[in-house]
Amino acid sequence: MSAGGNNGPGRSAHRPHNKSGAAKAAGSTTPAGTKSGAEGKNIRKSSKQAAGSARELALDVLVRVEQEGAYSNLLLNSSLQKSALSREDSGLVTELVYGTISRMLTLDHVLGDFVSKGITKLQPWVRNLLRLSLYQIMYLDRIPSHAAVNEAVNIAKKRGHQGISGMVNGVLRSVLRAGDLPVLSKNISETERISILHSHPLWMVERWSAEYGIETAEAMCAANNEPPAVSVRVNTTMISRDSLLAKMQESGLDAAASKVSPYGIVVKGGGNLALSAWYKDGYLSVQDESSMLVAEAVEPEPGMRVLDCCAAPGGKSAHMGELMKDEGYIYANDLHAHKAKLISDQAERLGLDCITTGSSDALELAAALPPESFDRILLDAPCSGLGVIRRKPDLKWRKQPDDVASVSALQGELLQSVSRLLKPGGVLVYSTCTTEQAENSGIVAEFLERNPDFVPVSFETPVWERLGGTALAAGQGIQLLPQHFGSDGFYIARLRRLL
């Protein structure tokens, strides 16, 4: 139920490079190695058609995200599966969609100076065409600016009329002549500057500035605009991390051991590893590095009884099963039956027999299960998800300040309810994929005040030894921010029930 956890089919690992000026690439030359003659012309024509198709697909996704409220990651993945685009062009679509959404506030700020009647009055497809074209001009060095403009004009001619294509051409060429962008007023506050420059809602910047300080808030916003790393967790019941890492490197992948988790491998430019034979054979699971720390914090041991309250899609349940060497019992629960099936599918793929799934409201588990019947409990609580903005950039435009308050009330109820299922001497881990202390240390502090039979467990463990110099101590837990390790923002607290 948490908004984070597994990488899943998320953002591409393509990394946009900031341009020093909007017109920097306007004079770029043809890439070296281009073929000449009829063969070269055909190749260039085919390449241009594919790039045009990629931009049109990106535009369609952006319009539907804005108009229909579709989730960008789900819509993008389904759209790419239906397309006949190459891997390279699929990567361009991914980069354009996520980059445009991530930088939307900055793009709109710039366009506001060049669209006379205001961008809000434009048709949705025209507005998003200007956004994705400006994104290429401002942030993608590898795409010549004149190419981005020409493609935008071609798409405008195809979808609109001459007046629209002329407007698109005029706006983008005016941007090119303007030079360095965005232009910021000297009369704005520091939080407003960060909001515009790093494209985050002002309320979010103000909230993080109050909570962490202005410098940390800016670092969080900057990190959220970077593409996420692709990381996998090794199924150590089947293969060691060193052995799988060696296999990946032998196959030509740019893979390295995770510095965050002893079970993780970070892969650059490896594509979707959920399509690999290693995934199919159960050697690995796609999971964010921060998320891998949660099962390690639970410290499940072979033979234990473990409850995972909000378990879908099953990454943490499976990791706990692997740490237990598939010996013991894990009850993995989720509210929805179809999501519970995702957990059982994961367990089957990984060869784990210790996991039993169920589908019910986590608030009702205490009434349905025997009290004090689990050695370990994991509550990876539903949350605002503000730690995974890098992976789901449209999240920052969907969320409102009130969302944090509404979900924190549920988190407190869940923690209070499931705590009754823990044996005396047992450990309960509370985790979220958010950066908001109202959902993190605030929830844990309130719970400890109401329940004197629970005490915080020190993080003097290998987890803290690896992270202690960077991660923040937050109340009775640890808080990872997106800039710390290039992984998701995550909070983890460990609580023990007294004997």
C-alpha cells in the first residue's frame, strides 16, 4: 500500500544534461559517422521519422496525464508496449515524458514570457507540445535545438492549422534568441526561487525548508529532478551477490555493488531487468536501494512468525523470506485481492514457500488474528509518497498540503491496531517512503507516548553503520532523503515490545 518500495517500470536511466543557455545547441552539427549517398539519406529519413513518432507518442501521453489524470508511469508503459518503437526511441519517449512533467513549473514560467495570451488558454496538445519542445531546448544537450523546433512545427502542422504552427515556431525561436533561461526576478523569496528553478510546488519547498532548512530543501528538489538509478535485490537463497554481479559484468552490463544494501546491485543502462532471464529464474527482484533496508531492519530469523501488514507488491515480504532462508512463516496481507496475488506470484517466482498471502483491511488484522502471535511485524504504511517523486514526477503536482494530514491519521490508527499482534520481546518496524515527519517521527513519538510497553530499538546495527554518516536521525528512526544516496526518500523506525 506504500507509494514506494519497488522500482517497477519507472523512469528511464537516461540523464538530461543542463544546457548553459537555451540556444546552446542551435548550431550543433550532424553526428560523426553519418553515412552518405542514397543509403545515408534513407537512414536519416527513417531516423527522423522514428524521432518524430517518439515525440508524438510523448505528446499523447503528456496530454492524457494532464486531461485525464492518468498516472504517467502506467500510461507510458502501456503506450510503449503498443508502439513499434526501438529501444533507443522508447528511451527518448520516456525521457521526454518524465523530464517534461518533472520540469513543468520551470517550463511554464519560461513560456509565460513568450506566449502573449498565456499558456493556460492554449489547447492542451499545443501547451504540452511547447513544454516538451522547450524541455529539449533547455535540458537535453544531445538534441540540437533547431531539431526540436522543427519537429514541434511539423507536429503542429499535422495536428492543427497554419496559425498554430506559426505560433509554435515563433515562440520557440524567440526562446532560442533569449539565451540563458529561466529569468528570475530579484524580488522573489528564496523558496520562490527554488520552486521555479527546480520546479516544485511552493508549498512543498516551504514545508521542507521549515523542516530541514533551506539548503537541504533545495538539495531535495534538485535530487528529485534526477533520473532514478536502476537497482536490483539479489535472491540470496539462489545465488550470492558477488556471483550475480560477476555474471552481469561478464554479459557487458555496467553493474556495481550497492553501497546502501549488501543485497543490492546498481545497473546503469541495463534496460528493464524485469525482462531478463535472471529475473525469470528468480535470481533477482527490481527494488529501490532504500526499500531494501526495511527487511534488514526487521531482522527476521529462520523459524520466526512474521506479519507484513501492507505488503503489495511483495518486495519486502520476499526479502524477509530470503533473509529467513525460506524457513518460518510470513503472513503477507494487502487490502486488495488482486494485489495479494502479486505477492504470491513474486514468492512463486523466487522459490519461497514460507509466504502466505491474505487480503483484508490492515485495521482489521488485530481482530482476525490471535493477539501477540508474531515475532516480527512490518508496517510499511500507506503514505504521501513524497520520497519517490524522482520515480513518479507527477506526484508532486497531484499532492496537496492536506494530504499529509489525512494520511497521518490513518498511519497512527494502523500502528496502534497491529501492535497488539506482536509478542512480548518482539520487534515492530514502521516504515514509509515519504520525507514528512508528520507521517514519520511524529507518528512514532505519539505511539510511544500512548504505549509505555513499547520502546525504540537502537539503530546500532550494520544498517546505521553504513548510513550513519549521511542519513538523518529522525526521532526514534532514520530518515533517508533523495540526495543522500540517489535512492528513494525513506523512513524506518524499530520498536520493541517489553517482556
